[in-house]
Amino acid sequence: MAELVWDEGMSVGIDSLDNDHKQLIAILAQLMSAKNEKLGPEGIDEIFERLEGYCQSHFAREEALLAKINYQQFDAHKQSHQAFIKRIPQLKEQWFAKGTESEVVKDKVILFLQQWLIKHILEEDLDYVPAIHCFEEFSRYKKDKKSKHPLLRLFSVKLSQSLILSHRVLITTLIPVAATLLLCFFILKDNYQRYDNISKVLGLNSVIEQVNGITHSLQAERGLSTGYTSSNYRSFAEQLSKRRKNTDAKIQYFLGLLDKSANQEVKIGVNRYMVNFQKIVENLSRHRMHLDQKIVGFEDTYYVYTELIEQLLSVSDHLVHIEIGSSHANDISAINAVLRYKEFMGQIRAIGMKIDENHQDSIYDNVDVSLLVGKQLNILRIFESSANAGQKLICGSYCNAISQRQHLESSYLETMQFNDKDVRAARWFNVMSEKIDILNTVVEKLISEFDEQIYNESQQLKTEGYLIILAMLVFLLAAIFFALVLNYSIISPVRKLTFALNDMSEGQNNIHFESIDSKDEIGSMQLAFEKLRRKLLQGDVYKATVSQQQKEIKYRKSQQDHFQQLAITDALTGAVNRHHFNEVLDQEISNVNNYGNPLSIMLLDIDYFKQVNDTYGHGVGDEVLVLFYQTCVEAVRSSDVVARIGGEEFVIVMPNTTLDNAEKFAERLRQKIAKLEINVADKQISITVSIGVSQWKNDYFTNAETFVAHADKSLYQAKNSGRNKVVATQQ
């Protein structure tokens, strides 16, 4: 067995620990020398005590150092120390154990201690050395104030302990990418919010368009109904019937459109102000029936239509409170203002159908008309404050308060020139309807222009959203590609270097880098690896020379061991020969006398073996002997010894075995041998054995010869009583 020698490659870089390791190697060398020199038990016991004591002091120094740096694996390291301390007394017991293979056991003890020390130094201790160096370096920097960024270094160490290099590279690359993507996300979210608002505006604009159509039809129906009542139900009948159908169709279309509306917020906003709309529509139907039956008059007719129109216009007015943005809300307010202005004009038309009966000089002499004109002026102010330049241009003179006031007065005076009441009513209705139709055209233009503006804006926002998403995807793919390239450029050479180092640790020194292209730290690491590889190759050449010399020595030693083995074993069967059997039996008898354990032996003789030799030849006889020995060896225990002491005579030494147990075992062995079948020239032959068993007694036997002679007598009895038997004789 080779002696463990200190090498500088075992150094952990800490003098106190290196000195401890050197001392432990020296103690193991002393133990090996004691084994070779056959040192007595007292000397061996002293070496084991020195080993145990020095290990305890060494472990104490290590644990104090690890506790100081707050080492993460401290508990596992401490448990490993305690387990080895408990193992030392067990190793000492194995060393002093009696037996035929005591030298082998001692070699195993020394080999275990050497392997443990190598593992302790090169694996366990070197695992925590970097942490110690880092701690000492940081402490020195902190003390001398030479480090400009101690916290940065500390955090980098923590990060290195938590994440592997590839993850750190990816994180370093992806953090700015994530920040950029987050910014793009907020931009996209803002774009989506604006697009959602535009979608709401589109929904609101369609609602306003429907409200305008219904209110315009209701305004015309209100004027016709008022004229119908004022002319004693003789005029406007045909026009009123057509207008009612048109109004009903628009109302039903509007209600159906609300049910199909995709924008829930618009739908909820409309329904909130249309709670009583269905009831008012039903009331309108009843009023029409009463009007046809000539039950109601002008006031009731005017009130019912005005209430329904007001309900519809309130829906349009309150839509601006939905979150759609101030600029769009102002545009919708301007459209609603013109709708209100047109409604007030429609009310003036309805009232004018009645006031011509009073022959007033001016339409403004009527209080209701004056109030409506005042409301118109207020609505026009609202329009001026909320409308944009395009809306004002579309509205033009039709939204001018002075010109509209003059036109209203002139229209009234022109109408009053006619003497016939029905003619005046028809003339007033037509003039005002023409004015209201023009305003309706203005409203439709405003709605159309606003709808086109909103649609274009929604398309622009949709395009912007797609462009943002596309830019995000392109940027993300480019960033991922760059991160992968960067990661590969760093991790790939590091992994190659790691694999090369691992292969080198397994003895493969022929691996080298074909080219070193990088001029950075990785290139320096590869150059350092190549230097290390060449140094190791030089060492391997030296080791090969030494190894060859050791092989020659080992071969000579093996030859010597072989000859020694031949001196104690039977050349044919491999069993212990008679000479070595005598030594073994003397040793076992000595153990019995010292410790009092039972000892038995069995003498075995193959029955009619001479006939086998004579019939089949000595070659077959040799095969029978070998098979017989192998059967015995397979049956006995590891502590038993099988020896060949004659031609076909064998003996088995059985320590710690009483006569009864030996007899039972002999019977099992006899039966097993009787079942053996040996194939010879297409024939099967069988053999039997006679066995004599004896147990050592101090007061009966004087030496090994008398012990064997007693067993031989038992064997003789087995032979004489018919063979293939076991005889165990009590002393």
C-alpha cells in the first residue's frame, strides 16, 4: 500500500489548517510504519489516541473559523466531524480483532483513513476556503478602507451565491428590456384607453343621430297634430298619418339598436335616462287614439309630444357625462345645443299654429314664444362656447340669434296677411317646417362630420396600437436574440472550460482548446487552463516513470505472494494444504483455550474414490476432487477453513461450533454431495462421502494431533458401518 505524502496541491491557503493536515498525514504514516514493523498493542493504541486528539483540536479550529464567517453548511460540516470522531474507536477495534485476515483488515483501516483525509482536504475543506478568503478580503478592505464599493462587492457576492452565471447574464440583459417593455405597455394602455373612449364616442354619435331623427319626426308630428286640432280636424290628416308611421318606425329602430349596442357603458348610460320612455311611448299611442276620436285639444297634444321629445333630448344631453374626454364631450354638447335649438323652433311652430287665432301684431306678444326665444338665445351661447371651428362653419347663419329672430318675425307677419284660418295655419307650418328642416340638415351635417372625425381618429389609434405591438414584438425578439447571443458568448466558453477541467480531474490531459480568439477574461482563463494542462502533463510523465518502477516492485511482490500462496494451498483444488492446516488448527486451539469458544472439525473421505480413478482415469478423479472441494467451500461459512490433507481426504475447521451443530451441518453436506452428478463420456457418475466429527475438549485432548486422531476414529466408524454416513463421537 502506497504511503500518503503531503503535496502543495493539497494546500487550502490557510497556514494553520495546512499544518493540521500535514500533522494528520504524519500520524497516518506512523500507523503504516507500525503495521509494517509489527508494533505492539501499546504503540498502536498510542497512535490512535494521538489521531483522535489531534482530529478533535483540528475540528475545533475549523468550526470556530466557520462560525466566524457564518458558513452556510456549518451544521453539515460539524456533523461530519462528529461522525468521524465516533468512527475512530471502531477502527481501533477492527485493528486489534483476531483472525486469519487481520493483515487485510489493517490495510483496509489505513486505506479508509487515507481516503477520508484526502476527501476531507480536497472536498470538504476546499469547499469553504473561498468563503473564508472572501470574508477575510472583505474584512481587510473594510478595515483599510481600500475598497471604494464594499457594498457593491457584498451584493455581488450574495448574487453570485444565489444565481448561476447564465441567469445573471440573462437578468443583466433583460432588466432594461423589461423596463422598456413596461414603458411600451403603459403607452399601449394609454392608446387602448383612447381607442376605448373613441369607441364610446362612436356609440354616442349613433345614439345622437337616432335621437335627432326621432325628435325631428316627433316635432313634425307635433306641428301637424296641433294644426289638426286648430283646423277643427279637417286639415293635415293625410300628412299626419304618414308622419305617425315614420315616427313609429324610427322609435322601433332606435329601441332595437340599443339592444344590440356593443358598448355596455353607452347602453347603460342611455337606459339610465329612459326609464319612463316606454310608458311615454304608450301614452303617445293613447293620445293619438284620443286625438283621432276628437277627445283632446291643443294643450294636451302639445304637452304629450313635448314630454316625449324632452325625454329623448335628455338622453342626448346626459351622454356627455360618460368618460369620453373633454374635447369630444364639447363636440357632442355643441350638437346637443343645435338639437335643443331645433326643438325650441319646433315648439314655436306648434304654438304658432294656435296664436294666429288671436290676431296679435307680433309673435313676441305671446309669452310662451318669448320664453322659447329666450331659451334659444341661451342655447346658442352654449353652442358658441363648446363648438369647434368646423361646427361653427357648418352651422353658419342658421345659429345666429339676431338673424333668426328677424326671420321668425317676418315669417309671422307674412303668414298673418292671409285671411283664411286654414291657409294661415298651412302657411305657418310650411314656413317653419322649412326652417326646421334646414336646421335638421345642419344637425345631420354636424353628426356626419363628427362621425367621420371620430372614425378617422379611431383608425389612427388602431394603427398606432398595432405599430406599438409590432415594435414591442420586434424589440422583444431582438432583445431575446441579443441576450441569447451574449449568454452563449459567455456561458459557452465557460462551460467548455468547466468540462475540460472536469475531464482533467479524471485524468484526461489531452483535451485542449484549438484556438483562443477572445482577448478578454475568458481568453485569459483558457490560457491559464492550457498552462495547467502542460504542467500536469509534465507531472504525468514523471508519475509514469515512477509508476513503472512501482509496477515492477508490485510485480515482484505479487510473485512473492503467489509463491507464498502456493506454499499454503493445494495446487489441484486450491484448498488449504496440510502444512498450513496444522498452523490454522494450532491457532484456533489457542483461541479456544484463551476465550473458551467451542471448536469442531470434520474429517471427510470420498467413498470408493479409487474405483473412480481406476474406472475413469486420474483426470476424472481430479475433476471429482475439485468439484468436491468447491461444494464444501460453497457450504461452509467464511470463518470456516477447508483443507486437503490426503488424496481424497479433507478436513473442515469450524470455529465457534458445537458438536451437535457440526453434526447437523455434516449431514446436510453429505446429502448435498450425494446429489452431485458428474458427466463423464455421456455418463453420469455420483459420489458419496463419509464424515467423522469431533469437538475440542481441553481436558481430553493434549494437542492437535490427538484432536485430529479422535475425528479420524469417527471417520473410521463411518467407513466400517457402510460408508456415506456421519459419525460424531462424544469424548
